[in-house]
Amino acid sequence: YKLFTEIVETKQQNPNALIEECLLAAKEKLIEAVTIEIEEMRLNIASSHLFTFVDKVSRYKQFVSAPTIKEIAETVGLLILPFTPHLAEEIYSLQKGKGKQQFASFAEWPKAKKLNKNQEEAIRAVNLMEQVERDAENLFNIMRRKGKQIKKAYIYAIDEDFKQLKQLEEVMASHLGELKIFSVVDKKKIDPLGRAEKAKPGKPAFYME
């Protein structure tokens, strides 16, 4: 509840379109997954799906607008109703939209919608970003064990990956620190060791300084 109210009450200056589309897509997948698990009485698995989703929202909260988080809060409020009715009503109340049912307990159970093209593209972009972040963290850990300090990271991606990652550059910087993303064909890129040549589809190359 605290997470959702914090986002709703804070005016996000730069919500990220890809992050928002990805979270809305994840919401639809969450509805489907939780519904199936509750129907099969696998309540522990259903609650696990909910925790995983809320963790994802928390990770990207500074890049999500209040209208989007209200939409997500409405769904989460309904999905947790079988588990924690009081908390469900608190979270559901955040949406407060005209024409909306006032109480979660009287509202219809949500139905998953088919993902649109923008949402599918956003999922691919965020999945790529998260993989790049994991690769970068592994490199950071190796360098730290060698006693080296990292001031800035340079990431080199093929054109298709670059277009997606560039839109998420600010998001990545919030997790990894100062960084710069270049297309491998950018003639002005900073690449003192020629690392850009090692970039592959879905697998950007790195240079750390």
C-alpha cells in the first residue's frame, strides 16, 4: 500500500513509455496467472506471482506516472482480495475513478486482455535491458574484486538493440550509475579498445573506465 500511495502522490517528471507499457503488459499476464492458480487452489503460487509483480513495480516506480499506477493498483487490489481483504480495499481505493466501483469486494474479477503490439515491443525492450544490466553487474563485480573502481560504463549495441536501449538509458543509469549507450555504427562513439566490434544481437559489448 505504501508503495502505491507513494507513487500516486508523487508527480513523476519523466515517466518512461516503455516501462509503463511493460508494466501494463505484466499486469495482464498477472491477471491470467493469478486467476488460473486460484482456480486450481494453488494459492501459494498465486501469491508468489503477486509478490514478483509488486517487486517489479517497485524497481521502476520512479518511471511510472500516477494514472498508470492507479490502473495497476486497481488490478492488484482485486487480485489480492482473496488473501488480504482489508489491504485489497486500501489499494483498490487509490484508483478513485468516475464510474468505478467504490469497493473491491463489489467489483468484478478482472479479465486479462490480449497484449497489443506496443506492449509486446516494450516487453522485449525491458527484457533486453534487464539482461544487459545483469551482464554489466557481473563485469562490475569482476572489476571490483580486482580492486578497480568504475567511474562510467560505455555500452555498444547493434542498431535494433540500440534503439530500444537508448529509450531506457535513464532507467539503466538509475540502476548501474553513470553510463552512455552507443550504436556500433556511431563514428563518434567513445571506444578506445574497439569493444563495439564484439557486440551481437541481444548481447551488447562493454567498456568500463
